[in-house]
Amino acid sequence: MSASSASIGEVVSNGIGTVNGFVWGPPMLVLLLGTGLYLTIGLRFMPLRKIGFAFGELMKGRKSEGDGEVTPFAALMTALSSTIGTGNIAGVAVAIAIGGPGALFWMWMTALVGMATKFSEGVLAVKYREVDETGQRVGGPMYYIKNGMGKRWIWLGGVFAFFGVMAGLGTGNAIQTAEVVRTVNETYGVDYYVTGGLLALLAGMVILGGIKRIASVAEKVVPAMALIYIALGLSVVAINYDAVPHALVRIFSNALGFDAAAGGFTGAMLMLAMQRGVARGIFSNEAGQGSAPIAHAAAQNNDPVDQGIIAMLGTFIDTIMVCSITGLAILTSGVIPEECNAFLIAQSGITPEVCDTGARITSAAFAEALPGFGDHFVTVALALFAFTTILGWSYYGERCAEYLFGEKIIMPFRYAWIAMMLFVTGLLYAGDNVTALMNTVWLTTDTLTGMMAAPNLIALLVLSPVIFKMTRDYFEKREAEAKTGADRAS
């Protein structure tokens, strides 16, 4: 690589880093957590109180009971296919390596209030969805902005759709493809273009079949891969059980800005832990980002609140379950490189390259507890998680593109999506500094995620009275029906 091209790359990377710092600054953190907390309180903590009820509705959702293209269960699996991805393996590792153990705590906080956010997105997605010229139900933030907030706000729906397309190509395509081809190369020595070509071929076979084929694959693959990952992750934590108490102490103390090495409290560390945790939390579970409601709008469910209840489980499963397993496996295994000192990173603003290795850290944690097997499992899990994320996000990007350009864009977009996978593979194959390139990709996807979330969060706040009323009516109706049934029985 020439000096001039290297300097250009540094300028681009620094520029993206500056924008990322602005997008993920205090205003966005307040908007994300504040919106989730406001909705949680407005819903009277229903998402936290009704987790058991939600799982019951999910099991009922295996059957079709309304208009739409896929079952309510398949809609959630499609949404989960896009959330359970590299963020759960590589993203959690990067968050902890750079932001410290406290980043995991802020991921939890994002998820707990994010359940209300995801519930609200599901409600509005079904209530304000439309039927397009192909006869399919389409919905998501751009539609509940247009149909719920009025024509004056159509431009905001367009802003969301634009960033949805861009974030899809970055978050749902480039970062997933890059992590897979790089990790497979590092573990097995397989050339980038071989892995990338095979990934693009398999993805194309599913994506070209549309939402029904994507959902069919998702509802078979996602539950199996999530359960296996959780089971083996718990095995790693169980093997390192004696390190669990210390790991929990580090998580909670670091989350509040306290660190033994720093000799007490530091505001910079608190901010870094919060920023990394919230950013990786939303990158992983997508609560507030506005992507998942695009999938839930296709559900064969005519009850918006019921689909919202199913939708909120996506955040719980993704972050409270899967991300927590990854985080605890890493912290109890003690595999974070010594160079990754959150206090020094917070003070200097300089991140050592080894801290951006992502999947390598998680692989080391599993390999340490399960030698000869753990690192191979993480590689396979990463490939499967990323593959299903590519499928789910292709649908999100497609629907955003359709909103902007009409139905005629659907097939060209699908082919462009596959071509993007090959393009990213080519960049990695030709690049000299893969770590620096990956760091730039991560920063870019973080930035696009924040830009995509803002219009959606505004819509949720404006339409919150609708959400609160529909939820009250739903549960009052169920209570009345239950009372009537009890009176008849007696």
C-alpha cells in the first residue's frame, strides 16, 4: 500500500470516527435509553411483567391466524435472524475489550428498556402496515411515520428508509460477510474469495425467493443455533464457575465508572462503558433501530398488540440470553488482551488494534474452556449467525428500497445485495491491513445504525399515546374474557 493511499485511508477512518463520536454522543444515548424508559413506564412495566405470557403467545404464533405472508413465529425468527449475528460474538467482545466489563451492564440496560421499544415497534408495524402492488403486507417505521404521523412527516419516513438501505448494506451485509471470511481464513486458512463466494451463493439461493423463503430458513435454523450456542456458552461459564463472582463485581463496578487500576471513579470510563455498551447493545438487538418491525409487519396476525408482545422477545433472547453468555464466557476465561485497558483507552482515546479483533477473543474464551473444540465451534457459529443476519437484513433493505423507489427495485436490489457480498470479499482479499479495514467497517456500521434509529425513536415518542391505549384495551379485553369464562365455569 502506498503512503498516499495509506494517508487517505487514515483521513477517511478518522472522519468516520469523528462522525461516529457525534452520532453516539450523549444526545443519542439519552434518546435511546430515555425513549425505552419512557415507553416502559408508560406501559406500566408490562414488557418485564409479561415475559412468561409472551413466550406462551410465541408458541401459539406457530399457526397462521390473520393476514400476512408468514406466521407470527416465523416473523420473530426472521427478526432474530438479523439480530443474532456477529454482534453477539464479535460485537460483545469488542465492547468489553474497549469499554471494559461495564459495557455488558449497559447492554443489559439497553435490552431491558429496549423490550418496551421493540414491543411498541411491533404494535405500530402491524397497525399501520399497507398492501403493496404485489399483494404483500409491508410496514415498518417509514409506514407508521407516514400513516400515523401524517403527510407532513413523509420526509422523515424517507430519511429512515434511506439510512435503512445504507445500514443494511453495512450492518447486515458488509460487516457480516467480512467477519465470516476473515474468521474462517484465520481458523482454517481458507482463502477469502472461496468463503465469500460460497456465502454469496447460498445467500442468493434464499434471498431471491423473497420473505417466505427467508422466513422458512430462519424458523428452522435460528432456534437450533441459538439453543446450541447458549448450551455450550453455559458450559464454558460452568467450567470457570469460580471466576463468576469476580466477573460480576467487575461488570457492575466498571459500569459505574469505578476501576481498581484507576484508583477510583473516572467519568471518562463511565462514558466509554456506556457508549460502547449501548452502541453494541442496539447493534445486536436492534431495539429502537426500527429494523425488526419491517419483519413483524409481514406476520399473519391481525392483532397489533399480540404481535408486539411476540416482537419484544427478540430483545430478551438476543441480549439478555445470548449476549450475556458471550460476555460471561469472555470475562470468566480471562482472555482479554492486556493491552485492552479500558482506563487507558478512556484517557487517551487510542484503541490498540488487538482490542478490535472481535471474534478472536470469543474464540479464545471457548477454546480455553473447551480445548480442541471451542474455537472451531465459535467459527461455525459465527458463520451461521452471520448467514442468517445477511438473509434477514436483505429483506429490511429491500423494503426500505421499495418505499423509496417502488416495487420495480425489488429484484435489482436483491442482485445488488449479493454483489455487495462479493465486493466486500474482494476488498479484504486485496487489502494489506485487514484489521484497520475492519475497524473502519465497524465504525461505519455503528454510525449508520445511529442515523437509522433517530427517525424511528421520534415516531415512537409521537405515537406513544396510541401504543398505550391499544395495550390497555388489549389486556382489559383479555381480563374481561377470562372473568366471563370463570363465571360460566362456576
